[in-house]
Amino acid sequence: MKCEADESGDRGEDYQDPFIAEGLSHLPPSSDSDNPQPTTARSTRRRGTLAAAKKKRESLKRRWFRHQERRRNRENLMDSDADDENL
């Protein structure tokens, strides 16, 4: 903010940035829905890689949940054995 104030002070208050004044109207209008991009080998490969990564993530999550469940079962079993010994 201070830099902007310093810059505007150097040029005067009536200064307008030419880029802002021009805007983006010089660019041709484009619509992605009107001009769909052709499918390239790279985008197909990227989708395949993404699908493989998602599949791997789901596999790892399943393994992690199974591990947690087994660990809980083991802890519960050890707790119940300890309770039996105390009786």
C-alpha cells in the first residue's frame, strides 16, 4: 500500500494505468464449451495416472483400516485377559 501511494505520488493523481484502461477487450472471445480441446496423449496418460493413484490410495486406506481393526482387537483381547487374571 505504501509503495502504491509512493508510485501514485510520483505520477500525479490523474494517472491511469494503460493496461487497466485498455482492459482485456483486445483478446478474442473464447468459450471452452464452444471450442473443446482435443484429447491428447498427455491428457489421457494424466487421467490414467490419476486413476491409478486413486486406486492405490484406496488400497492403502483399506490396508490401514484393517491394521487398525486388528490392533484394536489385539488390545481388547489383551485387556480382557488382564481382567481375567485380576479375578
